[in-house]
Amino acid sequence: MSDSQFSQDTDDDDFGGYIKIDRYNQDRIDSLKDNYRNVLKQLGEDAAREGLLKTPERVAKAMLYLTHGYELNAEEILNSAKFREDYSQMVVVKDIEVYSMCEHHMLPFFGKAHVAYIPNGHVVGLSKIPRVVDVFARRLQVQERLTNEIRDCIQQTLNPVGVGVVIECRHLCMSMRGVQKQNSVTTTSAFTGEFLKEKTRTEFLNLISSKLS
Ligand SMILES: Nc1nc2c(ncn2[C@@H]2O[C@H](COP(=O)(O)OP(=O)(O)OP(=O)(O)O)[C@@H](O)[C@H]2O)c(=O)[nH]1
Ligand SMILES: [Zn+2]
């Protein structure tokens, strides 16, 4: 599968510049479209009424967008902007928006990720950290695995002195349905190396709870 199928160029793309309508994706859209037309019928809708005519195609494209992380390679993203640099303090990128989908109900969960690492000879372009979060978030997930996958990818690719990841999310499957708790937030965390030590972890947690203004 080529990298070009999902790109951020806006020229000849569709849906926010992520889904290229090439042969491969057109086949996926067509197949999903047929399935979603059936879903509408099963839900008791008239799939032929005007307001719903294009809905199966819209949903197909939306679902491909919401799961486009499967098409991306997080290691490649990090390696594409890995720079030798003599900086050995903690680097923290906090308040990274997360939009993901729970694998149990295929309903959204969303919130923030906070990611830190302590370089070991190499730093990475700052924007690549949120990009890595998106690679793993834009799939069917559970929050715990999402947290671990971000940690493991950064650890394996940059080989830093340590990595810390904290994610805080609201799950629509817990508010729109099921237990129907509107205000609960789930926090998960994953650490390696220096972050396993209390002093480093406390510094990280203090930095992510501080406000700029
Ligand atoms: N650990 C974890 N659980 C999740 C996540 N997202 C959704 N869930 C849970 O997945 C579980 C699935 O449990 P089931 O009992 O099979 O599903 P269910 O009958 O729909 O459960 P209820 O939501 O309690 O109605 C639920 O407890 C959800 O809250 C997640 O990211 N991590
Ligand atoms: Zn769920």
C-alpha cells in the first residue's frame, strides 16, 4: 500500500485532504457504501429518501477518515525528523487533542494526550509527537493500548532516556448509552526508563498540570 493514499495535500484530495480517491480507496468506499445503505434499512429508514441518498457515501468516507491511522507508519514519521542534538532535559508536548473510536462500540472517545521524553543524543521535530498520537488514535482502540503504543513507538524509534505518556478522555459509549455517566474522565499513563522514577514522573506531572496563562 503506498503512502500517497493518505496525505495532507489539499489539491486533488477529498475530505479535509486525507483521503485520496484512487482506485484502492474508491473500492473501499463503494463496498462500505453498500453496507451502510443496508444499515440504514435495518434501522428502519428509507435509504432512498432525499436526505439520506448520499449518506452511505458520506459515512463511508467519514469512517475511512476516522480510521486512517491504519495507513500511516509512526516510525517513519519520527525518523523523518530525528536530529542529533545535545539536549538532555525533559521535552514535554502537552494538551494534544485526541479523537479516537472505542473498539467495543465504535463510538468516539476524545480528550487530551501529554507526551514527554528525555533525549539521548537525538531530538525529534515537535510536530511529529502529535502526528504519532494521531497514527494510533485514528484507529479502533482502547485507551490503555493507545497509551502504550505511543510510549513504545517513541521509545523504540528515538531510544530516549525515558518516555512518559498521560491520556485523559471522555468515552461517548459511557455517556450517550450504557452506564450514562456524563462527567467521568478516564486517565491512563505509560512510562519507560527515567519516568519509572518518582522524581522524574512528578516533574512531568507538575509540568502537564501547569497553565501557560
Ligand atoms: N478498558 C477499557 N474499556 C473500554 C474502553 N472503551 C470502552 N470500554 C468498555 O468496554 C466494555 C465492554 O463491555 P461489555 O459488557 O462487553 O459491553 P456493554 O454491555 O456494552 O457494556 P456497558 O457499556 O456497561 O453497557 C464497557 O465496560 C466499556 O465501558 C477503553 O478504552 N478501555
Ligand atoms: Zn465503547
